[in-house]
Amino acid sequence: MGILEQLKKASLVGAFFVCLSGNALASCLLPGKLPTHAVQRVVDGDTLRLADGRNVRLIGINAPELARRGGSAEPYAEAARKHLQKLVAANDGKVSLKVGAQARDNYGRLLAHAYDASGRNLEAELLAAGLGYQVAVAPNVELVTCLRGAEAEARRAGLGLWRRPPVRTPQQIEQGGFALVQARVRRVERNRGGLWLELDGPLVLHVAPKVLSRFDEKALKKLDGRRVEARGWVIDRSRRGGVKPGQARWMLPLTDGAMLEVLP
């Protein structure tokens, strides 16, 4: 089975085809020119500090976390930072930025896609090397298709963090933060709070009403009993005092159809 056929499993929920091989990166090329910005330093695999003092969080990728607060770095975190440093250095220490529809995150960082002088997208280069996870957070989803294709290439080839795929079950979740999870859906519920996919284990997937339009709601309601792969930032609901008896401790909010796949 070819990779394109394999990706067709992706779905009832966020169904689209992706460009593969060289085309995956080519489809992320910037059509035209943007102003260039000098980079003071590469903070980590998905964050830049510009010479003017602004911090830039790259759109569409979540790189492994570097060591902080006395903890250990995640696998390939340093490799991701070094690869991004190499990409920036090869472009004379500059990048061109295309700011997202949502221009800043909750930390005040600029949200943007970064390109080199040839128009190559730096997030796609990192994903194709297996040094990050493709993510989609509306409304900044312009390059979802090509970034998903870049990740698929690395995953198929077993590059970087995909050498030992970091997929977890709900039972293996021990703390909040980014996670890639596979499990079976045991119940689907729709209420005023949105749509909820209860999984086997202490995890529920949540689609908030404001982003439900980015999903095929009818398809979501038919996922009872199906195995799915979800990605995103897990929240510990027990720390908020919001877990009632019988409810899952962990919640993973889904922000776009590209964050959920239906498995065979």
C-alpha cells in the first residue's frame, strides 16, 4: 500500500489529500516575496527571537520541549533547535515571515510562518526531518495540508522522533502537555458544551462549539467503537476541580479536523 492510500485512513473527520515526496515541501513554497527579518537567536525548535526583540512562534509545528525547571529535555528537542539554527544560518541569519490570521498567542508571541530566501517553508523542513509534530490551531490553518504531508513523509521513513513513534494510550498519560494518543471511542456525546468523544481510559476528546464547524459533525457522531489517533495539548481537569464521578481526568481539546484521524 502506498503512502497516499495509507493517508486515506485519515478520515471521515478531516478528509483531504496531501502532497507527497518533494511535492509536500514544494506545496509549502511562498508564492511571492515578504520582508526579511534578522534573527537574534533560535530559542528552540519552533521559536525564534528577532533582532528587534520580538519572539516568533512558528505556526503549524510543535517541536519537542527543551529541558526546563530542572526537568529533562524531550527526545530530539536539541536536534530540532540545531536544525532550525542551521536553516536560519544558511539564509544569512534572516527569515521572511507571513503572520497568521491570529497574529499573537496568549504569551504575546508573534504567530507566523517562516521562509528562507528561496521561499522554502522552515516548518515543513523541520517536519520532513522528523523534528516536530504537525498541529492545526484555527484560524491559523492555511498550510495544514502541506505540513501534514511533510510530517507523513518523516513518519513513513522513520526519521527523527518517528524512529520510535511516541504514540501513547490514555492510560499512559501522566501529566498535561502535548500528546499523540491512540484509543477506541466508547461514547460520543453532544451538548451545549460542544461534542465529546469519550475514549477507553481516562481521556476525553473535546470539540468546542466555536470550532465545531471545522469538523464533520455527522462523521464525529459515528465514531462510536472506532479507533482514532488524536493530537493536542492535554489538560488535567482534576487540577481545576472540574472532574465529576465517572468523568475522565484528562481532556484533549481538538482545534481542527487535522488533529484527529480515524484508524483502520
